[in-house]
Amino acid sequence: MDKATKTQTIETFARKAGDTGSPEVQIALLSGRIVELTAHLKRNPKDHSTRHGLLAMVVLRKKLLNYLARENRAKYIEITDKLGIRRAK
């Protein structure tokens, strides 16, 4: 993810100016990285260290999504719709 894309993602999902640590921003940034690494692994199927890192990111994103669902259900639904993430039941 290049700097311009990352900055745009932060501006889109931030709660206020300068916000980079809220769950919404973290989930959006992780989703971008997950998409990039998935494309990389399609081209390089034997890159197991990247696969390990990708799985760790997916687990972290799931934890953040579960937290957001508990704390602010409306934001959870909004962010899953915007990013195209399937919701837990």
C-alpha cells in the first residue's frame, strides 16, 4: 500500500483529524494489506512466510471487527458494507 492510498484510507475512516488508531482505521488498513498480500500469494504460491503474515493479519482484523461489533454495532455494519467484509452471525 503506497503512502497516498494509506493517507486516503485514514482520512476516509478516521473519527477525527489525526486519528490513526481507532478500530475503524485499523480495520480499513488491514483490509487493504490483506487484499495486496492475497494478490501476491496468487502470483507466488510457495511464499509461506507471507502466508503466515497474511493469516496473522486476518486474525487481527477479525478481533478488531468483533470488538467493534460489541462496542458500536452501527459502525460495524457501516464498515463491513464499505469494505465488502462478510459479517459474523
